[in-house]
Amino acid sequence: MYIHLIFVNNKIEVKDMKEKIKRFFIEKKELLIFIGVVVFVFAAVIGIASLALNNTEDPVDETPPTGDTPSQDDSQANTDNEPVDETPVEVVEKFILPLTGDYVIARTYFDDSLSDEELEAAVINNGIEMVTSTGLSYKKNDNSSFEVLAIYDGVIQSIEEDELCGATITIKHANNITSVYSSLKNLNVAVGAVVSQGDVIATASESINDPEAGVHVHLEVMNNGKYLNPMNIFGKEIDEIVETK
């Protein structure tokens, strides 16, 4: 009797336990569904964030789009097709010295406005007579020989040989201007030859006419037969030369 009651009581307790568990799951069903939804949403957010991070780390294609952007060859072709200004640039020449490098003016151009000391340097004493200088005499510092240059474009008008002055070359330029070079040797030109500015026409030498000048070239410049001071024409264009001393 006692045993039967215990069995019955145990059976009732087991049944009650099952009922409690069943009620628990029924009551917590909504909570479990909510937790499941939260877990699903959290997993989805993690997945989207991971995908976005991977896309950000992908290398960016910096290759410029083709088709609209001209290539280097096309740009070069366009440049080549542009009209080129082939108008020749006119080079204006100016009178130059008859030598290059360092030099000394051994004889100056005679001018009444010069001082007594300057006038003395403009007078040539050849031992027989004293003659005023109608040009400039150039020499090297060490009295060495040097090449004589044409001071401007022109034509060789005449060549003369003289025991006193050595060889003398006259060049005719435009605008009735002539240049005369004396105390020369080793001539490189002939009468009628066309010379350009800077051409070597001869070599400087000593002369009996002006022994004090040593190895030199004596340069005279004339416009329509009138002597000009060579110092006033260097660095000027030929159209700037006027008939003044």
C-alpha cells in the first residue's frame, strides 16, 4: 500500500515536470524566435561589412579611358600638321674689328678736338716727314703677327704693293663705303673677289711707313671719299654710317 502510493506520487511528479517543461517552451517561444532573428540580423551585418571591406581594398584601375583621350602619336601628328613659319630671319650685320683677341691701338685717328697727348699718338713719324693718321693702327700686346679680317661684306676693289706701307687692300662695301687695310703680307684674296664679314684677307706685318707701330694693320674707312673715324662705325649697321668725322 505504501509502495503503491509512492509509485503513484512519482508518476504524478513526472507528469507535472513534463507539463512544466512544455509550458516553458510554449511561454518562451516568442523569446526564442526573437533571439533567432537577432542572431540572423547580426550575422547579416557582419557579412555585409566584410564584403564592403574587401571591395575597398581592391586595387583601383587608374588606366585612362580609351577612345576619347588622344594618344601621344595623335598629339604628335596634330603638331606635325600645324603650319610652320618658314619666313627667313634677317640677320643684320654690324661693322666689326679687323682682328680678334686682345689688342692695342698703336695709332689713333687724327682729330683737332683731341688733347695734345692724344694728338701725338695720331701723328705718324716715318723718319722723313710727320703725317697725320687718317685711320687706326691695331697691334697685339706682344707685337706678334695676326690675321686681318674684313670688317664688313664687300668686294675686293684693289690691291697695291708699296715698300713703305707694305701691301694695301681696299674693299668696297654698300652705300659707297670703302675700307682700306695697310701693312699687310700673305694675302688671301684677289681683285674682284667677294668677301664676307670676318673673312681672313691677309696677315699683319711691320711697315717702313710707321716703324714705331711694330707689327700692325692700319685701317682707314671712307664714305664717298671722305675719311671717317673707324672707332665711330664699329657695332653699327651700314645704314647708320654718315659722312662725318
